Amino acid sequence: MLDTDTFTTPDGRTIGSTVMDLRNITLRFGGVEAIKDISFDIREGEIRAIIGPNGAGKSSMLNVISGFYVPQEGEVWFRGKPRPPMKPYEVAQQGIARTFQNIALFEGMSVLDNVMCGRLGHMNTNLLSQALWWGKAAREETENRAAVERVIDFLEIQAIRKTPVGRLPYGLKKRVELARALAAQPSLLLLDEPMAGMNVEEKEDMSRFILDVNDEFGTTIALIEHDMGVVMDLSDRVVVMDYGRKIGDGSPDEVRNNQDVIDAYLGVAHD
Ligand SMILES: Nc1ncnc2c1ncn2[C@@H]1O[C@H](COP(=O)(O)OP(=O)(O)OP(=O)(O)O)[C@@H](O)[C@H]1O
Ligand SMILES: [Mg+2]
């Protein structure tokens, strides 16, 4: 299949050309091989799930996709070009944003200020130019505010915008983290277990927001998730990892019926 082909999923959704192509990725931490020769792609507009047992290498893979880890072997192709190692701000400028497995917010700061942090990659004006070109800095500030307010409305967190994040229940903290990632207006959004530790109602809300983001903004999403019901409902395609290897890749139905996947993962209970 050519990179420029579109791809129709079994449930009739058309997804676009390849955004990210991971080619023969191997990642080691000292003697530990966290990722062993894995290849797969992420296509424009799809929701791509990465699943697998604890320690399978899922978060490591997301960190390779985000540019946080540089693999010892293999190539990461992004939008048709091999991607060199990048600094975090360069990742943001390329339109990639993420949330973390363990919530990483400023607990003492308000929801609004935390979400504003997601705009840092868009703030080009430095102090000197702020002094010299007040108009430009003011315009930037207005644009940033507007983008943040749109996200706050979209994720229905208006009522808590002034609340310090430390006072919020867990499910809402996860939503604020999503808000901060969305404030950057990413074209590729990476979510590491966005629903871990949530109750059923919180999971339903989060699932709806993820689908809405994908639908309304056309954002390509790669997510790690343990809840198979959620994975089956949300994702267009699923990569399955086990002990650093890829053991399955396909539509949710294909993966669910893959004997290797059943043996390694689906047959056992997960958190
Ligand atoms: N920074 C690191 N230094 C050393 N080893 C690491 C590091 N990060 C991950 N590992 C190891 O790499 C392997 C894969 O870890 P990873 O966190 O990617 O798995 P995971 O699939 O996300 O697991 P979980 O479901 O528990 O989050 C594990 O053996 C882990 O101990
Ligand atoms: Mg993980």
C-alpha cells in the first residue's frame, strides 16, 4: 500500500495517508530491550490504539513517537521524511501533543493556567519584542486566550476554570490534562492511558471527548488503553505489543480474533 493511499476501515471510516511511519524500531535501556524491531504506521485522521500487558513497551513506544526517546535502531518517518532527534519545543511546533500515564499538571495552579501552559509552543514573542512591539504581544495574548477558552468550552470545564488542579477529583484532572494538550491545537495527539483509574461514567465522558476531538478537529490520535471495551469502541486500528514485540496489528475485530493476542493478553484480567 502506498503512503498516499486512503484506507477504509471495516466499519466504513475512511482514513488518510501515513502521518507517522515507524520502521524497525528497537529501543534499549541498558540491557533491557523495551522495543524489539517493531514497525507500524499511523494514518491521518485515525484513532490508533496500542495495547498489551504491563511492561510490554507501550509507553516507551509513545515516547518514541513523541520524540522523547530516540531509538537505537530503526527510523521514525514523520509526514514523509525521516525525523531527526528533536527538542521538546520542536515536537510541539510539529503539531504533536501528549498526555502522560501519570498526571503531570501543576497542582497549585488553576485549571486555566495549566491549560494556558499548552500554548507555550505558540508564544513566539520574547521579552524584548514585547517591549518594542506591544501590539504584536497583545495580539498573541488575545489569540492564546481565545484558543484556551475554546478548549475549556469544548471539554466542558468552564465551572472549574479558576479551581486549583490539586483540589479536583482524578477524572477531572485527566480531562484538564487533555485540555492542556488540545490547547496546543495538535494534528497528532498522543494519550497514555487517558482512562486509567476512572469509574464507568468518567470513562464514558472521556471516550466521548476523544471521539469528538477526532471528529470535529480531524485530529489523528494514538492512544494506549487497557480497557478492551473502550479500545474496541474507539479505535480504527490496534497494535498489540508483548515483551517489546508486536504480536498483532489490524482492526479491533481482527485483533480480537488473533490467537497470539488472545493467549498473551485478552485471556487475562487487567487493571
Ligand atoms: N526509563 C527507563 N529506564 C529503564 N527501563 C525502562 C525505562 N522505561 C521503561 N523501561 C522498561 O522497559 C519495559 C517497557 O516499559 P513501558 O513502560 O514502556 O511498558 P508499558 O507497556 O507502558 O507498561 P504499563 O502497562 O505498565 O504502563 C519495562 O521492562 C520497563 O521496566
Ligand atoms: Mg505504560
